[in-house]
Amino acid sequence: MSSSEALARLAEERVDHRFKGLPPDADGLTVGELAAQRRNLFAEADGFTTPVLALSAERLEHNLALMETYAARHGLAFAPHGKTSMAPQLFHRQIEHGAWGITLAVPHQVRVARKFGIQRVFLANELVDASALRWIASELAADPDFRFVCYVDSVGGVELMDSALKGCPLPVDVVVELGAGDGARTGVRTEAEARTVADAVARTRTLRLVGVAGYEGEVPQADPQRVRAYLRRLVALAAGLDGAGLLKDAAEIVVSAGGSAWFDAVAEVFEEIPELSLPVLKLLRSGAYVSHDDGHYRRLTPFTRVPEEGALEPAFRLWAQVVSRPTAEQAFANAGKRDAAYDLDLPTAQVVRRNGVERPAAGITVTGLSDQHAWLRTEPGVDVEVGDWIGLGLSHPCTSFDKWQLIPVAEADGTVVDYIRTFF
């Protein structure tokens, strides 16, 4: 099945009770039929129920275009991290906006990507599961256009991979992951360890070393100086492995980094990569940009440091309804932990809608979440009534997408023009 056929089948899926917030009278319609009706998120007759998460059509397109031009301007290949959305429709829109491929983290995510025709996958993780490795090998053997790269960071991991892949016709491409420092996540801690792992790869016939990678977001006490120092270690490691002849079998040398908080530092340091024996693929992996957010990444985005490069826009809004107003200082809305990300920040009240009129949610603060309720503190004199819709900004895209299987994409006036299917 081609990727276009797989995406078309998403539009053929029937709307039913599985999908939160959608109009009850849409049951039985296909997703494509519902999208064609261009219902309005806020029109009572169109039937959307609260809570309902929506993506802004305009802001989504803005963010896709901004990172496309940013990567091109800085000579970076871009493999946005797909674990953020796990939405094949967005994967393909990212590729249409110039992405080299998609970064993923675990085998299940790769299976989703392959189901929808993604041809280049960078697995930003170690992979030692024998069944998953054999499946990857079968995909490589069956599709000569499929490119797959994953991390290694230990001799033991290399040995497990080699054992699982014995007899497979093609080697699996790997990069040595350099850890970001003591107490950081995965990755070798020293250049000497990296060389030992690279030597172990060279002794196999099942693996091919093609470069180095790391994640600067794990640098302890991260600041610009420390992050750049780590990235320069990563570049130096690539040059050292190349000089030792350990990358000679690669078609190109992969040097990869880049979360959503320090991609400006990645762009700067990767410009310093010296000429190596082969062409260099400078691969950026930032993923949260696609929806951005109203909390964690709004504070951390590199565009605050380089405003001349542009600005991302938060594309998510969770709409809930005030269902209780027990006191003058308190109200409750019908969205909670099952609906809103809360692992980094609580949602923020942004707007109130009543009778088609929208106004800022001044004086309203989300103070906590129960499973199905948002606790709202209201300042004296704030006009909030039972039945009002509250538009909430969310923090952390990854744990916003994963709570919703089918997400309306709405234009600024509330007209829903598409639905995004997720696969978590």
C-alpha cells in the first residue's frame, strides 16, 4: 500500500464513540465526510461537545513553514521528532515542508511510520530488541529506498544487535551516541568509550557505523556556553572517528543533535564542522515546534534569543465548559488530567466565549486538575457563568497529542477543515 493510499484510508475511518469531543450526530460518517461538512467548533447546531482539543490551521502552517526556512537557511537537514504528535498526516506535511525524514524513539513508532510510507527514519534511541531488529532488517531488505539509522552506546548493545541480525542480508546503520554529561540520559560518557563502541561495530558485519549523535537538552545545568561545549565535543568525535577510518563504509557522515530548546546552538556549532572524508549530513531533530505550546517551549524556544529568525506560534487550544460556579472565587470546567497535559505546567486560561463573543480570560487561573475537572480561581468581579466556554493554553505538546486520537483542525473563525489522527 502506498503512503497516499494509507493516508486516504484515514479519511475513510468511521466517526464514533472512540473520538472525544466530536458531534454525536456525526456517528457513522467517515472522517472525510465530516471534514467536508466544514462544521464550526463553536456553533451549537454543529454539535461539538466539550472538552475538545483543536489545532489552529493557520498557526500549524506557520510553524511548519518557519522551521523549513530556518533549517534551509542554516544548511541543516531536518528530521523532526515524530513522537511529539505520532500523527502520520503531520509527518507527511513536515516532509512536504522539506524534512529529510522523521525521528522516532521506539519500534512501535517506526512501525506506524512505515505503515504510512515514511522512507527515512532516525531512531534517536538504542535498539537491542531482537524481534524489532529483525523486523527492521526485513524492511530494509524489502525496500531499497528505506533508510534507517539508530543509536549505539555500549559494546554489550552492539553484541546484542549483532546476534539478532546474524544472517540478515543488509547491515543496519548506527551512530555512536555521546552522552551530554554526568547524570545525563543515555550515551557514552567519554570519547574513549565512544572509540571502544565504534571498534566493536567495526568488528561486525551486521552493523555499519555512519556517524555520531547526541541530545544537548540533557546537558546538566544547561546554558549557552555548556551546550556549545558539548556540541563541539560531538563534532570533534565525528572528526576523530573519521580520521581513524571508522566511518569509511558510510555513504555520508551523520552528525545529529537538536531538541526544541537549543537548536540555535546546534545551527551555530554545526557550521563549524570541518571538511571530513565524506559529505556530512547535519541532522536537526526538533519536534515540539509543530504545535509549539503556551508554557514550557514558549519559555525555552531559541527564537526568543534570535527574534530576527521569526517566532513560533502556539497552535493548540483545549476548549472546556464551565459546569460549576460554587463560590465567587471558584469555578470548575469539565476538562482534566484525561484531556490536558500537566506534566510540565498546568493549562492557562486564555479566553472565555459566551453567546458567540470571545474575550480575554483576565482574572481566571487554573490552580489544579482532577481527572475530569479543571479548578479555576476567579478574582473578585470576574464575569464567569455556568455554560461559558473556556479556551485553555497547554504546555508540552508531546503529552497533549497523546490524549486525543482525532483532533479537529480549525480556522480562526472555528471552521473545522481537517482532522488529525494520532497513533500512540
